[in-house]
Amino acid sequence: MREFLIERAKVVTPFGILEQGYVLVGEGKILEVGEGQPKYRVKKINAEDMFLLPGLIDTHSDAIEKEVEPRPNTFFPFELSILELDRKLALWGITTVFHAISFADKELGLRSNELAQKLTESILKLRPKLLTNHRIHARLEITNLKGMEYISKLIKERAIDALSIMDHTPGQGQFKEERAYREYLEKTYKMDSESVSTLLKEKLSFREKAMEEIEQFLRNCKEEGITLISHDDDSEEKVRWAYESGITVSEFPTSIEAAKTAKELGMNVCVGSPNVVRGASQYGNLSAKELIKLGYANILCSDYKPSTLIQAIFKLSTEGILPLHEAVKLSTLNPAKAVGLDQKGSIEEGKDADLILVNWDDGFARVAMTIRDGRVIYSDRLC
């Protein structure tokens, strides 16, 4: 790959912003970072008035579910859905995405073990042809004992990069009240009341037995070097169990106590960018902005809406919650460290040239160019 220079940009580094900065790129790497106008006889990209950020790293995105199943029981081919989402990710500056694929058995349509496995395999098959860096974040519902067999098979095939443990049993976590869980299933997946009751009975009866098997499963995954994640932690007790089980990331904590405990234990805490952009949780849980302001959250993911990740970064900055270079770390350097992507996540010499040029205008962030491994994968202009 030829060398090229991005010049006159507001380069966002881990330490601050270079107001008249430049970045020299070659062989897929960042070769030089500085200020001013160096005299290189290479192709130049004039980034005047634009911010240059590291490519965004999204550790939890289940947006693929809506691409495959935009309406209940209306499915589109996996390949078409993956290709469409891949281009949307590039459009919004996401250069590495972890597809949060749920193995929840009978619970939620596309989240059945068989379809989750097929979706994972489809992503892996297409990966060499895709614009962005696609990775797999397997989500296991603790009452889905059969799901462990499916995920174990994928782990042996080196298909899984991260694993999160979910517990959607009503009365804790995301659904503190059974009524809220019932409404969710009935409204979103058109389940009748009797079917929901049967499902709840099964989940509650399996839960105690499942916890013993989950602990052993987590030990096995840790030995394989997989990043372990807990989901919807709601108490100090649950966070401490996660920590002692080898889990290093707590995502979407539902109480201040849980987030604070995770922070004190040295865990990473991930919250959703839709929560930041909307100013509220979908289910009335914690404010992501509040957790970030308190210093209890250090990672932002797009959850279900990729376009919100870049918007949330600039929103946190313009509202004075974090300086821009610190807000950027929430979706670049911090997640890179959390999942072991040491060559990504910041504009520093020697690192992968995953970069995005961003226009900030009228309170809206628009990605003008996305570069992955030194190659332009999206641009809104001729260059």
C-alpha cells in the first residue's frame, strides 16, 4: 500500500489534540504523527477543519439482528444482511465490530442456537471480503445449557473472540419486574401469554443448576484466552462473582453499586451510546452519561444502533462531560485494551492505520472518510 499524508487535521491523540496535525500512513501502519506541514512527496489528503480520530472499536453490536429480521418472523438472507451492515459500519467510522450474537435457545427467534451458529459461520465465511474488521462476541443465556455445546464447537474452530454471560430471568438484571419481561416478549416477538408463562417457568427452574455449569464453562473459556464479559450486572454481589470467575468487562450495569464495584475491582465497564444520545435507557435503567461522569464507565458500544457511537463521543465533549480526546478513548483505546487489540485504538506511530475523518457541524458528527489498515473503505468525496 502506497504512502499518503493526511494533513491540516485536528488530530485526536491519547494525550490531546494537534490543531494543525498530520499523519503519515504507509504499509497499513501509522508511520509518523506531528504538527505543521512536512514536505513529503506523497499523495496528500487535505483534512482542514476536520477531526482525525482512530477508527472506532465496537465491542457489542447486535445490529445484525435487525438487518436479518427487520420485522418479527420476516427473515432476509444472512449474506445480504452482513454486506449491508458492513457498509453502514464503514459509513459511521466503525473499523472493528464485535457482533453480539445471542445463543438464547427458545427465547427470541434469531437467537436460537441453530440460527446463531449459522449467522456466526456466515460472518466468518464473508469476513475476507468485508470492508470492516468483523469479530464474534458470543452471548450465552445462562439457562441455555445446550448453547454451551454450540459455543464450545465454535471456540475450537477459533471463531469466538469474546463471550458474555446473560441472565434475563425476571426479578433481577435488566428486567427487575416480571411484567416488564412479559411485555417485552409479547410486544417484540408476538409471544402469547401462555407461551411466555411456560418460558418463565423453564428459565427459573434451570437457573440454579445452570450457574454451576456456567462457572466451569467460564474457566474453560478463560484458558482459551477469550475475553469474558458479564451482562446487566445489578449488584455488588453479582459483580464480585463475575470478577472471581475471570470476567474482565461488565457491560450495561443496571445499578450505581454494580458499576462502582466493577470500577474498584479494576474491571472495564461498558455502556451504550444510544443511551448517551437519547439521554435515557430503553428500559428505564441507569443513565450512561451519569456513569461516565462519575468515572464508573470507560467503554462505549453501539449496542443496537451503529450511528450513535460517533454522535455520543462528540455529545460527551460538547456537554462538558469529558474532553474530546478522553471521550474518543471510550470507543477506541479503552476497548482495544479490553479485548487485546494492542495495535489498534489510538493515533500513535507504529499502530494500525485505522482512522476516520469527521466533520462536526450544527451539533452533528458526520464521517467524511474511513480508513482501515491504511486503505480507504469509505469516503464522501473524491480523493
